[in-house]
Amino acid sequence: MASDLTGTPGNGNGAPKRPGRPDGFLPIDTNLFDRVFIAVVLFVAIHLFWMRFVEQSLSIYVATAISIVVGAIIIKRG
């Protein structure tokens, strides 16, 4: 085999093996940029929901704190 002669890891056809997917709770393969993008979209969605339905009783700062916590979880563990 060619991989035996060159010493490069492969699956027999010259292509390198892909590392296994890290375990995360998101059902798709993501990189750091994808997780940051998802966190920003959720930040905006939480704030829009908050301003429409909840802001009369609780401050928008509560929504910001919730969004930051959710975003940090998605970026770190997603």
C-alpha cells in the first residue's frame, strides 16, 4: 500500500483519516464560527421575544444575562 511506503496515515486510498466528531449537544457538525453565529442569532431572538412579551415585568438586562449564559454554553459545549 502507498500509505505503508510513505508513512502517512490513510484509509488505503491516500486520503487522510478525519478525526472523530467531538461530542456536543448540537445535532450538526460545527466549528467555532458556526457556534458563535448560532449564539448571536439566539441572542437576537431572545431579545426580540423579551421585548415583545416580558419587558413590561422584567428589565432587558435579564434577557442579556440569559443570552450571554446560553451563548457561552453553546460556544463551549456545542
